[in-house]
Amino acid sequence: MASVAIVGVSKRFGDTAVLAPTDLVIEDGEFVVIVGPSGCGKSTLLRLIAGLETPTSGRILIDGRDVTDAAPADRGLAMVFQSYALYPHLSVAENIGFPLKVAKRPKAEIRARVAEVAASLDLTALLGRRPAALSGGQRQRVSIARAIVRQPDVLLLDEPLSNLDAELRGRMRHEFARLHGSLGATMIYVTHDQLEAMTLANRIVVMNAGVIEQVGSPLELYDDPATLHVARAIGSPGMNVVSGTVEEVAAEGATVRLSDGQQVRAGRLAALGQVVTVGVRPEHLHPSDTGPFTGAVELFERLGPLSFAHLGTRGAADTVVAQLPGDRRVTLGEVLTFAAPPAQIHLFNTAGNALPRVSP
């Protein structure tokens, strides 16, 4: 195991800044997931840690050792890519053992390590096959086996599940969780899928436009998003957001008038007359005859034990999604009304930063 410290690291390609000066510490044995939309800089950050890119500024330390200028092979880490990158002319056993062969390890040691790693990933029966004879999930397990066969201190994973179908993604998430538990290695995992982040991570790093917006446990980011971007990035479906203006301030919080004239109470500190964005998660809405969130159902999704009603005009800025029990019957065009506890209402200023909660 090893810690990873990123100290003031930035990256530019010509005149384009893809990563602002960034500080991040990943502790021994952590499973950290970096999440964000395409182009936010998350894969660039991973490639900088791996040594596949050179930082424009800053330092990278692995277990306290400065590896900023070290070659990838000298950093004590391994990487799993989105594209598997298996050698088509080699068998599964030869693919897994290739890093040890390059390192000129004894043949007996290679055989023993390949057998051990293959057994841990249920690949023993496939060792004689070529990659073309494997399914997508099997190929990904082979690429993971090849990465861990050298027992790296740090394992980097760059969107490893993006090429798999939904069923395989679910199974492979379990594989990664099990693998982290058995290896105990520090794992840094990049994805744009917040479900993967929420289910796998000890801590999540949310990035946007080359900047780290928030770092914390999955529940910390879910309960207290620091920015509007984090609020939208964490949770499925995403947080509802509607615009409003603060029209009353009291000790217990603020009252906000929404663009349609409805009033919402929030347990947040705000200034009178302040323009804000009101955020509330679909699962925190409950039916209410006098609630402020109302609209005609334009889409209804039934997903087994849960259903989601989309209120408002499709494509409009202030549409609202509400979670309902799976047995609730709803018709298109039906008008529904919802409310939420003030403690579950989030407020964000015009810069997208969360306004603080009222102290208990």
C-alpha cells in the first residue's frame, strides 16, 4: 500500500488549461473515485499520477517519494484502461504474465503468480484462451489481472466499465469492491458514472472544468453538496433545481419565492432579496395539498419498487422530478403537488456555491 500526494499539480496543452493547480492527498489503502463529466480533467489527473503525462507545475509523491519526473515503470503502480489493451496473439495466461516476463522474473514465479491472480478473478478455466474468445467482462478481468500481477502499491483505473452493458457493469462493480478488500491496495478510479462512485468509493472527488469542487465520503457529498455542480453530479435521479428570490429571513432559515410565485422554506442562511437556486432531491419530496412544487405529469417512469413523476413541460428550465411508491398509479396530465422538509431544501448563490445550514 502507498499514499499518493498531489501538490499544486496543473496541466496545460499549449494555451489550453485542462487542470488548474490541484492539491489532493489519497491515504494508504483508500478507494478514491474521481467523478465528473467528459472533459473535466479527471483522466488527465490520473495520467499525471501514472506518469503518462508531464505536469506543467507541481509535484506528485507516492508514499512520500517524489515521482514527478520518474518513469511510469518506476512509480510502483499499475493501470487498467478503458480499452482493455490485451495482446490478441497471446493467451490469457501470457497476457497476465507479460509484466513479469518484461521484468525478467523466473518462469516458475510467473506461473505461480499467474495461477494465483487468475484464481482470485475466476479466470483459471480461461488461461489457455485468446482474447478474441472472451466476453467483454472476461477481457476486463484479464486486464485487471495483468495490472495486479506485479502487486502494485497503487492501482489506477480509467473508466474500466464504460464498454460493458448494464448487467456486466453491476457484476464488475462487485468484483472491484471484492478486489479492493482482498488486495488492500490504494485504488484510484475515474468514472463519469455517479452510481459507480457512490457504491465503490471511500471518498469521492468531484471535478468540473479542471477544478476539484469537493472531496468527501459518498454520504457527505449527497447530504451536503458544496456546489450546484456537486449536487447535480451526486444522486440518481439528479437534484431538482428551480430559481427563486429570498423574501424573508428568520432565525430558522429563509423563505424563498419561486419563479411561479410559490413559497419554499429552507433551513439555510441567506440575505433578504438574494437571488438563489433552490435544490431538492426527488426522494425528499412528499405529496402535499399545499406544497410549493406542483405541475402536470408529462412523463411517468415505473421502475419496480419506485416510480418517478416528471412535472412540467418537457425541456423547461424548472421541471421537477418526484419519487413515488412503485404501486402509485398516475396518469399523464394529472396535476400533482409536493412539499419537502426545510432541512432537505438546499440553496445555492448565483456563483453556484451552497449557502450554509442554520445552526441547530
